[in-house]
Amino acid sequence: MKKLFIKLATIIVLFSISAPALACFGGFYDNFSGNRLDLNKWNVAIPGGNIHVNKGVLVLSVDGRDQFPLIESKINPFPTSGNFAFVMRFVYSKSDLHGSGMSAGSNNVFGVWHDSNHAINFIHNGNLGVFSIPYDNKFHIYKVVYKNGHYYYYLDGKLRYDADSAEVPASILMGYNDFRVDDSWTSFEVDYIKIKPIK
């Protein structure tokens, strides 16, 4: 799985070259309101499959045989200095052979990944599976707190893992990072993403 996110990092570099930097960081928030992806906040890096917004939830999926979509934050949603908290409410609504997920940063500083061969796995510094939960088709709240060079990982309000790292991400990617065409894709849904500076 690490190779999947290494490829993802290449795409981040290609797309982030043209992304404008945040002039003043007051936070980032998307609750996926309306009926389509907000293209002021997101670039579509791979326009395969389905990118739907349905009742305030972003749905990344494939019907039939197609590529899986990949979207990337249009600007750097993280502060360039100081501490921050990241919160995402998500669900894997379908489990299948080929996976999908979320990656924060070109070095996969943190993220989540699932396919039918694995549980729902969480990532720290490119390492897949620092903690995991069984697939359950339920919404979960994933919170990451960065404070003074240390990361704290929470799931549904419980601290699950923590570790040092000087890496701070500069983008968010969601979906799958390859142009593979297939009909056996995991579906990934996101209710909201919130990033805010903290003391």
C-alpha cells in the first residue's frame, strides 16, 4: 500500500506547483453543501468514476468499469507554522478489491486507506496501518492534532496513536492515485473536513 501513496505524492507535486499559497491562514472548512464539488477549494486530478455531492456528503465511487477519481485541495489548507487540528467525518460505503482513501501531504504525513484485503488503515509518515479498525460501513470521526512536533491521532473521540514528526502537510488528496481501469472499487464518502490553528 505504501507504493500507492508514493505514486500519490508524485501527483501532489505536479498539481501543487500551480496552487496558490494561503495569504493568511484562518482555517479550512468544507461541509460539501450544495449539489456539486466546490471547485474554488478542489482540483479534479483524475476525472474518472463519480464525484458526487449528495445531501451534504462527498461521494467518490465508480459504477461499472472506469478509473477511480482523485481530487486535491486547490490551496494549502494547513498553516505553514504553528499547531493545528484536522477533523474529517468519513465512511467507506462499499468495500471491494481496489482501495481508496485520503492522504495529507506529499509525504503522506497522515491519512486513511481501505480495500477488501485490508481493514480501515490509518497512516503516519507514509507508514500504513499504524492503527486500524475492521471494515464496518459506518461513519467515523478522524481527528489529527499536531502540537509542537508531535502528532496525536483520534478516532471517534479516543486517542489511538501518537508519534513525533517535523513534517507538516501542504495539501489534501482524496480518491485513488492511478489511472487503472477496473470495476472493483471501494467507495469513499466524506461528510466534512475542518482544519484550524490551535495553541
